Amino acid sequence: MGQTDAPAIPPEVAACLERLQAAGGAAGMVLRQPGADGGVTEYWLEDGEVHRRVIDAAQDTVLSALHKSMASEFGGLSGKMIAQACGTAPDLDSIETAMRDGMHGVGAGGLGALFEEVDRRLPVPDCRNCGKKMERLGTHGKTFTCRLGRVMVRRLRVQCRSCGNGHYPLDRHLGIEGRNVTPGAASVIADIVRDDSYDTSSRKLLNTAGIRLGSSAIHRWTAKTFPALQRFERQEVVPGEPSSARCYVAIDGTGVPMRKEETRAIRGKGEDGSSKTREAKVISVYTADTRHRKTGLPQKDPGSDIRSGLIDSAAAGTGASGNTDFGKRLAREAERGGLHAARELVVISDGADWIRNVCQELFCGRPVTYILDFFHLSEYLSDALKAIIPDATARRQRFEAGKARLKANQAAAVLEELRPHAARHEAVATCVRYMEANISRMQYGTYLARGLHIGSGVVESACRSLVGMRLKRPGSHWSVAGANAMLSLKSCIENNRWADFLHWQAAQPRMA
């Protein structure tokens, strides 16, 4: 029989495996021989050859824990699963769930052993406050929620005799100090809770990931995570490089249902002038060098957009500047998107003064092309034509002709045709005022000739994704703080910054 590394394989081991092979019992058989250093050497047959690997003491600790967990999880379960599968009406879903939960339990046991082995290897640190050597106080158990479910870990606690500060070296080393949810579990929770209520998230966590967390526990996790996430959004601004010479900033808003106390001072569309919503301002920074394969029109480059949003009523006022929360948020996203290094900037909006004011202050001295969103203008034109032309077919033809004229730089002519009807129809008067206020930003023929994007589809998609899917669910009523926190979570995930947040969070210094 051939051997790999033959001198290191004891003859009695090779002979034993040969006997087992001759008897037909060597398939999958692993012989384990304890080593003098506490480790283990394993031997097995594969393709007619004896193979060997050395497992040190730490590895053996984890493997032993896995073996024990396997025996514990499946010792009495395997027979029941076989009986269930062989029955007249096997419940395959229950079998699969039991198998998954069992494997998660095995993994959790191994992970706990791994953590405890790391804890044993960590040196007793010096006190960060006074620099003196800390002392061991014995081990204490804690249950963490991880991707595999719950794992119980016993780890050392140390304390400074001089100043009394103490901590758990393992927790600090792994970056989970003060938390009972590991980064892996946090990623799963965040990915579900960003689009679902806490009750629904609890059910989905159990069904899809086997993680048992009640809605109140998920709420507590968000309450602890959101403040850190918002600090990360404000503090960690890594300047980016523009992916194109031409970059776009699209800005829009959408209403969010709020608690009564959050709308008392807000004027709205209610009969008494009250409002039930607050506006979430949404930013999308992107490039649009890609052309539609059929129309040839510019469209957003896949994966190029950075999305962000928050509720900031101060930004809605005339003369608002970049000193508002929204202005500061836009400045950070401009830095991350590399807008200050782009050769050409294009701002697409609904024409609100506050948007232009913020951008003019942020991009002071830079050439910026301001475009009135073509789709917003089309909605105003459609409402005006409904008031003027009763017949649906004629109105649709006039509407299509009007859009074609707008794209041919004939906005002034369209406006002149509407003005005579403004005195009789409020919808027409509204459209006329809208066009008059934004006529300089309606040169769509010129924009298209330059290959510019003229629509707000990108930011409207961001409004649906960031705001609509989570904050506008039936029955939702938010506080400003809660809505902004959820928008921070969704922005972080959609902008692929979640892993960066987890690293940042783990590196935050803690005293003791």
C-alpha cells in the first residue's frame, strides 16, 4: 500500500488500516492518535494511500466541541427524522427545519469552543486608565446571538486593583464589547428589518436564518445600533473618485406618515390646514454614460448611484442653505461620490428654490447645469390639459405633442398657449406659474443634444426603495428621530457601507 510521508506514519497504523480495508470497513474511517503536546494526529485511507494530518491542541478543542455538539443535537433526533421520512405522510419541511437547526446548534457549539480557546490565549492586559497590570477575576458566561443562533461563552474578566476598572478581554478583542449580537447576526437582522416591521422581521429571522429573536429584542437592537450608525454616517466620510467626468445629483421628496406630536407645527393638506406627514428629502448621486439600447437615451449606469435621505423640514424654506441637516448630508454624499473632482455637474430636481440654494452654496464657483425634472413638468402639463380638453383621445394627442415640443426647446411656445386658460382653470394657472418660475431650466432639446439625463427616475426609485418600502407601510406612524434612523440604516446597506460600519463600530474605543 502506498503512503504519503511514509516515515511519519507508524507501521501499526498502516497495518490497522490495511486490515480494515481488507475487511471492507476502512471507508470513511479515521484513526486518531494523541500527541505528547496535547494535540492529535489523524490517519485515513484515500485512493489506496494512507494520509496524515496533525491537529494542535486548540484545533482539537474545537473539533471535540463539534463532535459533542453533533452527538447532542442529533443523538435522539436522527432516528425520529428517519421514522418521519419513512412514514405514510412525511413532513419534509419539519425534517429540513430540524436538520438546519441541528446543524446550527453544532456550529454554535464549535464557535463557542473557538471563542473560549481564543480567550485562553489572550494575555492579561494593562489598564488603559493607569497603565498598571490588571488581574484575573475568574470566568463569566454570556449568551451571544450569532448567525448560527445562540452561543454560550465563558470568558475571563479582568480588573485593575488600582482604579477598579474592569472588562472582558475576549469581548474587546472581538469587537463585541457591550453587545450580545455578533456582527454576523447583526448583518442578517439589518437586512430584514430595513424592509419589514419588527414583528415580521422576527418571523422571517426564524424562518430564513433560524435565529430566534422576538420583536422587542429586535427593537432593542435597533435602539442600540441606530445612534452608532448615525455617528458613522456623519464621521466616516472617505473622499471618492468620480466614476465619470459627468456626475448627476437628483433630489426629490416624499411624505412619511408621522405621529401627531411631530406634525403640530406643520401645515398640510387637511381641511383645517393640518398635516399627517413630514417630507423625507432624498438624494441620489450617480452617473449616466450608459445609453438605452433601443432609444439611445442616457440612463443610469448600473451600480453607480449613492442614495441617502432624511426628514428635515428646515430645508424646505426659501433661502435655506447648506447649513441645514439636509445640506450637510448632501455635502457628505458629494464628498463620497467625488463630485468636487468631476468636470461637469448636473442637478435634476422639481425646481424648488431650497434645492438650488443648497447646491449653489455647496458647489460655489463650479459650473452646474440645473435641469427641471421632465416628469414633474409632464405631470403639471397633464393636469392642465385635463382642465382644458374634456375628450381623452384629443387630450392624449395634445399631451404627446406638448412633450415633443418641450424636447424641441419650445417651452416658451407651450407656455404661451396655456396662459389664456389660466384665469378659468386653477390647474392651468398652477402649471403656468410652475413653468414661469423654471423656464431657464427647461432647455430639454439642448440637454438631450449634450447627452444629458433629463428625468428623475433614479431619485424616484430611491424614494420608493429608501422611504416607501419601509416608512410608508400601512399603519406606520414615525417619530422624526426613528424615521431618520431607519433611513440611515437603509442608506448604509444600499450604498454597500454596512461592512465598513461593522469594522468602524468594532474599532470604537471603550474605557476600562
